[in-house]
Amino acid sequence: GLSMVVVKDGEIVFEDYPDGHGAQDAHNIHSGTKSFSCAIAVAAIEDGLLRLDEPVAQTITEWQADAQKAKITIRQLLSLTGGIDSDPGPIQRVPAYADAIRRPMRAPPGTAFQYGPVPFQVFGELMQRKLAARAEGAREYLTRRVLQPIGLKVSSWKTGPDGKPRLSGGASMTAREWSKYGQLILNHGQWNGRPILDKDLLAECFKGSE
């Protein structure tokens, strides 16, 4: 093991760092990183940047020429039911944003679930375009809008060959920092009584697909 932190009522009540690890050691949270896309989407809805049921092609206009891709909504993209091929391959390669949006369709939108990194990389490109006027990317927006307000510090974030952050599994942090995000979700988007993410919008992230 690496670390274990138990938080109760907002207070750390137990910590254990086996095998020579310590409280200040940051570790890659791998696919835990994917959950940040939920927070990005909720904040973006509140800020008037997107709607969950708008077509991705409204922003990634290249998709308008593809009859199936043109129908994929942001909700389907983030619930991994958009139908786009998400298989990372035998070496688990995470595609660059530009490569992700060129991936072929595997099923009609809304008809199948496929876990993988591709939809989150597509979402990264979508947010980059949404945020172009603000000179921000998905990571900068997440940091300013959600992580800084709760005092969560990300130690590092892996980037792809395009230099853009991997939204599918690139964040590293300590267990104490990671627990802050869990506390935010447990408190339905509130932090010390202050709303960071809208409660009802956040609940949308926990609704299963058909």
C-alpha cells in the first residue's frame, strides 16, 4: 500500500503510510482524475459555458459532417455512452486531444457503454475551445473554479504529446489533498458552508445511463 486517510465529519481521524511512504508523498490517482471532468462540467454549466444535453458538435464543429458524431451530447460523452471508440489499445496509450476527436464510432450514440480515456480527452478539447476567450484550458479552469476554493493542491499533472493535460488519468496529489475532493462531493458541492458546485447539477453526475 501507499497511504490511507480516514476523514470523519471533516476531520482526519486516522492515517497510515506503509512501506516507507509519508503524508507528504504525492501519488498518481490514475483514473480518479476522470471524476474531475464532472466538476468541470458542473462549473461550466453554472457559468453558462455549456449544457449537458447540447451536441458536442456544437463546439467541435468537425463532427457536424459525421451523421453519428453530430448526435453525441456532452452528457453521453461524459457517461461513456457516446459510441466513440474508447479502446486505448494493448499498450494503454492515451491519445492526444486531436487524435481523440478523430477516433471512429463504435456504436450509435446512447446505445452502448465503453470505458476508456478517449471521451475525457475529447472533453478536454471541447473545454479548451469553450474557454479560448478566457485563455484557459480545462485544468486551469478546474483549478480556479473548484480546487483553489477548497484549498486542494495538485502536485503534478501528466500531459500528452500535445502538451495538454490528460483528463483521463494524469493528476498526482497526496492522500490528504485527494480527501478534500471527496469531502466536497460528500457535502453535495459545498465547502465550509459555501457553495462551490450546484447541488442539483452535481447530482446529475451520479445518475446512471440506461
